[in-house]
Amino acid sequence: MDRTEWYLEYEIQYNRPGLLGDISSLLGMLSINIITINGVENGRRGMLLLSKYDEQIIRLKSILDTMDTIQITKLRKPKLRDKLAVRHGRYIHRDVDDRKTIRFVRDELGLLVDFMAELYKQEGHKLIGVRGMPRVGKTESVVAASVCANKRWLFVSSTLLKQTVRNQLIEGEYSTDNIFIIDGVVSKQRANEKHWQLIREIMQLPAIKVVEHPDIFVQATEYNIDDFDYIIELRSHEEEEITYEQFEKTQFNQDNGFSMFDF
């Protein structure tokens, strides 16, 4: 019988010496293996476990519930958020009102890259929007995640090195294994009908599409924010407000192909 992964998270009520050793011993007696263990936030500890029988997990919970030194906060099949929390020691934070919106700050770039890389590894269509002010690391994070996921990335529109607005792809670039990166501001302000036709073709592919500035992108297309599977917000600090006034007023330098505003 195949072993099943479980995620155990508990809050320490009284951090006495030997507490972790006692829990590890209990897991050993129940023949439950520990894959990874780490502190996750606010005095909590998370564990990825491997168990052959679900009954072992039921017994584990009943025993841990009798301990006054800890309180179980989660015991479930691991979600992506759980695995990332154990790896990085912190949870990714969702928007209270919109659960598809996930927030990061620059100090969490490693967590952001790891999160996006895990999304990239999933097969099929996925539309990801990335919000953020200039020079916060949006494009760099998208590319770094592609490297981590061992995926090829293609700029359909971008200003990372110079202004890029593509009207066609060459043979092999239509692969569903590629990551297609679109800058909503560049596409809206600089693109022609051939570019938009290319975007429509890409949208039909069962592949990962990443759109920077999705709110600007939907203004120029038939798509809307509800079409996005995830909206990632990246800020320099938690209080930073993401606005689009500067983007909408920006004009592009026609001569050298570079934007007068660094996106």
C-alpha cells in the first residue's frame, strides 16, 4: 500500500525541554515518518508526515488531543500552502475578501518564487496576474520561478531589457510547456491588432500565462479579472499602495524602444 502525506501543525502552549522529542517518539511508535519539520509562525510548528494507514493518523490525533503542552491547529492532507510553510517557515497570505489574491513583500521573494514555481509545474491552462509598483521585482520573480520549474519563458510583451511587443511566434514556441509572459501596460499602449491576435491564440493554449498589471490588461481585452486563477500582489512593504495612475499617464519613447518609465 502506498504511503500518504499528511500535514500536522500545532501551537506550543508550554515549550518545555524535550517536547519535540516526545512527539517524534510518538510518531515513531505509530510508524509515522517525518519528512520535514519547521517552525511556521506565531509559536507554531509544522510537520510533513508519511503514513501507511489513515488509522495511524486518527490514533495520533486522539493522543495529541490529550496533551496540554500543545494544541493541534491543522491535521490534513497537505496543501501547497502547507508545504511552502514548512519549507520557508511562514505562510503565504491571502486577501480576506478575495481568496484568489495572494500578497507578498520584497522580503518574501524566495517564498514567492517557490510558490510560482509550484504553480508552473502543474499541467494545463493557468492564468496568473501579477500586481506591483515599478522596481519591486515582478518580472525577475516570474523568470526565476520559470528557472526553478525548469520551464522555458517567452516574453510576449515586456520592458525587462528593452521594449518587447511580439506579433508572432516561431515554430516550437507554441509549446504548452512554455511560460508566456505578458506586460499589460506595454500591450495596451504599444500593441497592434496582430499582437492582440497572438495573445488570443496563446490564451487558447493549455499552458501557463503570466500577466503583469492584469488590471490594465483587462481594460484592453475581452477578459476580466474573474478569468484569472491567481492574482499575486508584490509590494516593497506591507503598507505600499498599488496604483495605476503613473502607468496610464506614461508615454513611450518612439526612437529607442525603451520606456520612459521603468516598469
